[in-house]
Amino acid sequence: MSFRFIHTADIHLDSPLRSLSLRDPDLGLLIGDATRQALVAIVDLCLEEQVNALVIAGDLYDGDQTSMKTARFLATQMQRLHEAGISVYTIRGNHDALSKITQELVLPPSVKIFGARAEAIEVQHGGLAIAMHGLSFGKPQAPESLLPKFKQPVAGAVNIGIMHTSLVGAPGHDAYAPCNVADLHASGFDYWALGHIHLRTQHLGTKTVVMPGMPQGRDINEAGEKSVSLVTVNDDRSISVEERLTSIAQFERVTVDVKNAREWRDVVTAIEMALDGQRDKTRSDHLVGRLKLVGNTPLAWQLRRDADLLQAEAEQRAQGIGRTWVEKIELAVHPFDETATATTADPLVELGQLMQADVMTSHGFREDVRQMIKDLLDDLPPESRKFAGNSETEFETFIDELMIQSGDDIIARLKSPGRETQ
């Protein structure tokens, strides 16, 4: 008789989304509730597949949670599993270590929360002996590998290890309990249920090592489908892994080419077609798109000047498609003037060229912009600094794009004293 379990991590239950809520309250409500709905989807999947266990490899919570609504919601979902005879094995990650609820909430006896000292829980399932190993973060920081602290594999059992780790590191993730994948394969454990890195990865080797990613993205930096792993330990002790979709709202970057746009309606049509195409490819219930308009068009300045109107138009088209949202519009468009000649050049075009050639490229101006952005980053919390990149190279690229767009924005505001009729 096979032993089956769902492996997930990094749910970040009730993760705050204040900035998104401010831009669009309805979208904020959808995304703000999406982590809860993802957990419901996970529990539903456990019940539908009649699995034996749910494994949560850390960061069930987002941090120092104090809301009893969150506690009651979690208890309700765990009770559903308990009544179905499904065990839950979970550890605390770097975010859970801060949570008061994790330490105080009374959950059904079928829920095992591993502590800061390694434990191994042995389970007999038909002819299979299963050993669940777990070790939680005792503190938010874990600068050293936790692997040496795990108990030795149980002889004769299928050994499953649950660990929250950054492995050897990943872009956008701080180092937590770092370890080498090769060491996990050589540890004697049959399956490693990992957590912490939000991108799904199965690390090939002699054993099965899976980072399931998060089951629900929270912003554009966590774009794409999100899922969990359905793991089957077969009678012959072989292990198979299936990916199952869980994301309620799916963030996607959507490129809109407007190089052929000559009128405002052309741009809006291009946006609608791009959103419609992405909606067809999106399996999650909701699509949340960040649009990036690209191409040279005589409407470039008008698009920058009337960005608020463009946002409203895009949101209306998204609403018409259904279950589709526009999170933000980025403009990477550049102007050209089809009527300009050597003798009848637009003076504002010449001004823009002068700004790009002289002002924007001057060392002093660039240094002023760089320092201004660095000062801004110092004033922001760490989780809000990603917009400027995750490396020095990405930061310099961000500065380049910011300077180009700033010049275009200035010209857009000078181009016409009033808005043109659409």
C-alpha cells in the first residue's frame, strides 16, 4: 500500500499587501485573501486525493502575527484534515519563528509541529515503514547548516526530512540554514521536503530533493503558476512526484508592442489583445498582469502624460475579459515624429534630444540621481527595496532606465497644455 502526502511551504498566511490595496482596493482584497484561499485549495487537494499526510516545510505564517482571525482560520483547516484522518507535519521557518500564534495556538492532535531539537516520527503504513524527520528554526536567523543536527536515518524505513533552507543561495533570498544539495543526496534520506525559496525546483540526484516553491504568489516578483507537490512512496520504496496547481491569482508580466499604434484606440486594442492572450494561457482562477508597453510610436508622450487614463482604459478592458486585473503599467515607449524633417523639426523633440545628449549623460546629474535613490532605499524596509534590483549591475540598469523615462516624462508634460481628445 503506497504512502502519499502533499508537500508545500512558504504559504505566508495573511501576508500584508498594503501598497497594492492602496492602488486598487478590489485587487487588494483579492490578493490579500489569496494566501488563505491557497491553503483551502491545499486542504481540498488533500481530501480529494485521500492522502495520508500534509507536510509544510516552514513559513506557514508571514511573521509576528497576532490576529486571532488567522488562528481560527488555520485551526478550522487543520480540523478538516484531522476529521479525514490526515496527519500534518510542519516545521517553523525564519518567519514562523517570529509568530506568537505558532507557539500558542492549540491544534488537533494529528498536527505535529517539530521543535528546535531534531525529532523523528515513525509511522507504519501497511508494509511500509515511514520516518518523518523535522527540525524548526528556534530563532529567525539560522546562519549555519541544520543538516548535521538531524537524527540519523531510521534503518529499514523510508526517511523523509523536512527542512527550511536557502541551500547555497538564491537571488532575492537571504541565507538561512545553508547547505549543499549534494550533501542532501548523500545524507541517507529518501526524500527531502524543503522550503524557503519561492521558486519550484526538483534537484536531481540519487535521492528526491524538492523545493516546492510557494503555493500562491503575492506580487509581481513572485510571478507565474504556483503549486504543491503530490508525493507517492510506492510499495517498492520508489518515489514519484507530481506538481499540482494551487494559485488563486497568478501574476504575469505582459508585454504589449505598440510600435504600430497611431491612435489612442490602437494602443487600447493592443492592450486588450495582449491581456486576452495571456488570460487564455493562465490556468489560475485570476490573472494579475503588469503591462509593459514597448516600441517607438508618435503616441509615446501622450501615453506618459495620460498614464492615469491609460490605466483606467486597461482596467476596463481587463474587466471585460473577466477574472483579469491590471496591477500596473510600465512605459518603455519612445517617441518619433513622422512629420518632422530637417527644416520642420519639432522644437520639443530637439529639446528632448538635447536633454538626453547633455544633461542626462552628465556625471554629476547621474551621481545626484544615484544618491537620491540610495537615500530612498535606506528609508524603506528590506522587503520594499526590490524595485531597484538585487545587484549593483541591476541597480545601475535601473538608474539608466529611470533617467531616460524621466526625460520623456518632462517632454510629455510640455508637449501639450491640455489633453487631446481621444
